[in-house]
Amino acid sequence: MVSFELSEEQALLRDTCRDFALTIMRKQDRPADESGEIPADIIKQGHELGLTTGYIPEAYGGAGGQLSALDSVIVLEELAYGNLSMTVNILAPSLMNVPLMLYGTEEQKKKYFTMNKPDQFQGFTAALVEPSVRFDIESLKTTAADDGDDFVLNGEKAFVSIADSALATLVFAKKGSGEGLAGIDGFIVPAGGFTVKEREKNQGLRALKQFTLSLDGSRVARNEVLKLSGGFANLLARARTASIALTAGVCRAAYEYALAYAKERIAFGEPIASRQSVAFTLAEMAMEIDAIRLMAWKSAWMLDKGMDAYKEASLGKRYAADTAMFITRNATQILGGHGFVREHPVEMWYRDARSFAVSEFMAIV
Amino acid sequence: MIDFEFTPIMKMAREFTHNYARDVMRPIARKYDEEEHVEPTEFIQKTHEMFRSLGFSFSTANASGDSEEKSEHKEKHDRPKMEMNLLGAIAIEEIAWGCPGLTLRIPGPGLGGAAIMAAGTPEQKKRFMKVLNGPKPSYGAMALTEPGFGSDASAVATTAVKDGDYYILNGTKIFVTGGDMADLYVVWATLGKDLGRSGIKAFVVEKGTPGLKMARLEHKLGIRASDTAEVVLEDCRVHKDNLLGGEKKEEKGFKGAMQTFDATRPMVAAMAIGIARSAYDFVYEDFVVKNGLEINYGRPLHKRGYIETVLEDMEAKISAARLLTWKAAWMLDHSLPNLKEASMAKAKAGTVVDEVTQKAIELYGPEGYSRKHLLEKWMRDAKVYDVFEGTGQIQRLVVARAILDYTRKELK
């Protein structure tokens, strides 16, 4: 039965996250962007919402809830509406927890899930992207060579969020050669198991600490391998679905700001919003944000139903990323010169939004 | 709970209408495009019988503006009636995929019926819908546009002058879809210019009423299988019982006309999506199915071909438009105000259908331009979907006023 209505629990979840976005994240978003640091108390408070542990079984210290992609896209949109860097940081543990939930052995689950502390942010993260022009996800360069009891990892990873502080990092690599996603597995590497190189300096996402990693013969024991058995495409679908939802959030932030500004800003004796050129642009933005959100919902719904959502998530991510440029660019445009100065947050959202087309595995549902 | 699962009825309706579109409509689509103004008599009869046997019609029977009946119903069943609007959107996408021109030829309540459902009294609904859902093919037309106005429906110049139990209508109506074959015309007229919008009323004029004349047929860019007529009213006497909503001053007139669109815009959007999909399916069939092109969703751009990415873009746009449309229809089914969402759906679908059908011709090359294939027809058919039932600009105006909380005066 088709429905576009959130359940009561989902509505509550949305309101809680929206409140956190507006009252906590937004208060610090600009200083965080300028300084490149997210205040520790924001990460702590965000972590205490329990968003990265809700689905972990009670036996392993979690809340024992369902892993719901639909719930997750609702959360992701609201938090990204607050601030993208903070969202990615706060939710980074899910980058490893969710793959573990789906593909981990009981031993792995027990070991790592219990490392998640409800009152203390203990980061996990994942490393997928590699530092190469025209990065190709289908032919990862990072290799995992079978060496008896261990696998030996060699390669470089880039744009790895919070790699400097994460307790463990899920590194995606291939055991054999050849193209395609099917041969990719996850390798759990503890802190210190690789060299954390320089911090990435990005156009946007400036508050988020991302790093290049160098894996130079890092040894991973056999029982620390997350065997995906061809499931990497599914993980990618989950990450791309997350990306659609994040896009909706950043776009909505920019749109709402531009809308409020357009109603206040007087030109030629009238608010600029009373001119069709501005009003129609806002209408177009509103329409596209609705469409992006619905695409995230549809893809998440498919995932929750156990359907193959790879195509839906992939084309949705691309559509959302493209449209995000239209939306955030126009938001800056509506503010005119004020959209270009850092006194207003719109230029930050414009820079942040550019990340969606070029990032992979920034978050997961 | 958010859900995209079709009910068994929706699945059945989609499959059935798709097969009908493919087997009955596609084979004759070119013929009735070329033979503009020739009535597809056999198609009309056959389609009428088919839908009648199924008890299905494209009436927007749950159109808004019927809160009284709805709340009563709600008490009885505590849930909305079958989701007619969403079901209609799903089915009409398939039908329009067959041929958008022929789609508009399918008998039934049509736009006139939608207006009656939105603005009529219970008695009127019963009386007129009986005609429109009758045993022989019938059609309800909407006569709103005039030579002097299109989007600005408040500029109605057709006059209605009271004369005892009758109103005398005078004026010219254009762009009346199905105006050549309608059994009922919902004619919008003013009781007096000085009354402004509140003076605009809708009258049901039955075929054969003296003074009602079909003056000429338009020659159009597309949807040629469906005729668009100019209708002239010359001292046309209409009984006061045919004034939609009754004579009471506070009853809906102009507002009723506008409410009609809350129900019909998602349907029009769904048709536009059907056309976009027909063009997409056509090029997909050739490039992917016949010639082995792979669409590698999510593969890095530097490893992908142009056509591959264009096909993906088309699919994404169609999907975006469809989701907006389903949501707008679903809201109507659940008695939620959907003015903004209906316009969003229509605006998006109207843009997407033009883009997709244009691009499909380009992909197909010179063959795409040829009348041997239907691609060029779909591009011509598509254009009107960003025009009728409110242009793309009007949709954006409606959305903009809603999001800005602006009145007509604040945002012109």
C-alpha cells in the first residue's frame, strides 16, 4: 500500500534530529568551517542520540532496534540540514557498524560492537576512495595478498573521515586482480595499522577531518576480514542512498535560507521574492528537493524490503548531486553579493554540496 | 509508514492498461495522428466497453472539494475509499504510453466531470455523472479558456444573465478538449464583471442545447487524435439547476474551477510521464536490448559513454517526476491539501517530458526525425503537457505563492 506518511516514531526521530541540527549544529557551523575543527561537545552530543548504535543487538551493548534504511535517510536529511561535516563525523561509526551488521561474523560483531560506547564517541570509519585522478571504484588499486594466516594490504586511501582518531578502519580492497565490484572485501585495520598522512584540504567539508592513508604491508588476520561475498555493491547502494538523503538536507538548508532572505530583502520597494524571476527559482528548488527526498525514500524502502537497490541508489545519487548544484548555486545567487561573502552560510552549503558528485561512502544507511 | 508497494489492484491495473496500450493503441497511434480530425470510432467504442466491463473509469471521482461526503465516508469506514487518484495516475501513465492523443479520446467524465465533482452539489454529481458513466460512450468537456485569456481564468468574459429559472449564456470558448464529441460542457461564465472572481460560475450545458455551437476544430502540433474545439454560446439558455454548486452566493464558483486542477494536474503529470517513458523505452530498446549497450549505473564518468549517461539521466528525471506525481495523487486520496504538490508534479513532468522526447530524437539520429517512427510524434505530443491545465509558468507561480505564503497581489 503506497504511503508517503512517516510513522509516529519516524516523525519523532525527524523532529529530534531537526532540533539538534538547528539548535546545536547550526550554532557552530561557521566557526567549525573556518577553524577546521568540530567542537568535541557537538560530536559527543550527536553521538549520544544513539544513531550509530540503535541497530546493534542488545547482547553487544546496542539498543537492539531494526537496521532501517528508511529511518536512516530521515536522520541523514535532518542532520545534513544542520551541517554536513558534523553529520559525517558523528555518523562515521556506522560506516563500519552497518557492514558488520550485514556481513560480519559473530566474533567480529562481538569484538567491535562492544567497542561502541553510548556515552563516548569511539570512532570507526571506512576507507574506500583512492588518491588518483579519475578514481575508479571498479578497479581498486589497494591489494590484499594472502600470506598464510594474514592478508597483507598495500595501497593508498584518501578522503578517509576521522582516520586519525578512529579505533578501527574498514579498508576496502581486492584479494585478486580484475575489474568489477564483486571481488571487493573489507579488512578491519586497527588504529596504528597504517600511516595517517596529511589531512585533506577540500573545497568544502572543511570542518571534517579527512586523511590520506598509506597501507604499506599492513597485516590483517584472517578473522579480521569482512567477507562480502559479492556484497560490496549492496553496501555501495546503501552508501549512495545515504548520499541522496544528505543532499536533500544540504539543499533544504540553502533553499530555506534563500527563501527567508528573499522575503526580507527589499529592492525597488518590494521584497525580491515578489519578483517572478526569484520566486520561480525558489519554486524550482522546492520541487527538486521534494523529488530528491522521495528518491532517497524509494531507494531506502527497496533496501529495507531486501530488494536490489543498486540502480535506484546510483542514478538517484547522480541526479541528486547534479540538482544540488542547481539548488545551492541559485541559493547563493538569490543572496547576490551576500551569497558570496562568508557572513552568510550559503556559500558554505554551495561548497559542501559539490562533494556529493565526487564522494563515495561518506555515510551509510 | 512510508511504502511504495502497489496493491494487487494497482498491479493489475498497470499490467492491464499497459497491455491495452501496447496492443490496441500503439498500432493505430500513427494513423490517427496523420488523419487529424478523423474520429477513432472503433477505438472509442472498444475502449468504452472494455473499461465499463471492468467498472473502471478515469473519472477523478475523489476530486477534492467534497469534504462533506468524505467525512461521512470516513466515519463509516475510517479509511479513504479505494485510492482512485493514485490508481488513476498509475493506469493513465500506461495508457498515455500507448498514445497521448488517443488517451484524451477515451470516453468518460473527463475534465468536465472533474469540475462537476469538485464544484457540484450532491444532486448534480449524481445526475451528471450518471450521464458521463452511462452505457454509451460519453464525454464531459471543460470550456474555460477564451480567445482573450488563457492562464488568467479570472478574466472570463462569457456572460450569464439571469432570466427567471434560466441563465442566458453568451460568449466564445476555445481549446475545449473533446469539444467535438462532448455530451456535457462545463462552461465558465461571469454573472457580472463588477463581481470579480466571486461572480464567475460554472454551468453544465448539455449537448443539443439551443445556442450551443461547435464552431471549428484546431489544427495542432500534437495530440492530433484528440480534437480541440472552439465552442460558441449564443443566447444559450441553461436551467438554474445546472449552475454548479447551486445559486447560493457563497457556493464555489471560481474556486471550484481551481480545485478541479488539484485533482487533474497529477493525472496530466502522469500522462506526461507516460509519454516520456515511451520515448525512453524506444531508445532503450534499440541501444540496450538490440545493440547491447550497457548502462553501468554509478560507474565513474570517465569510463562511460555519452549515450549511456543520457539514458541514465532520462530515467532519473522520469523517476523524479513520477514520485512527485504519486505523492500528489496520494495526498488527494487521503484528503490532504495538495495544491502545491499537484503543481510541482505537473511542472516537473511537463519539463521532463519535453526534455526526454527531444533528447530521444537526437540520440536516434536522422531516423528519430522520421515519421516512420513515433519518436517525433511523442515530442510533438509532449509540448502541450507543459501548456494545458496550467502552463509550467502558472505551476511555478502556484508553488511559489505556496512556499512564500504570498497572495495573488504579493506575487503577481
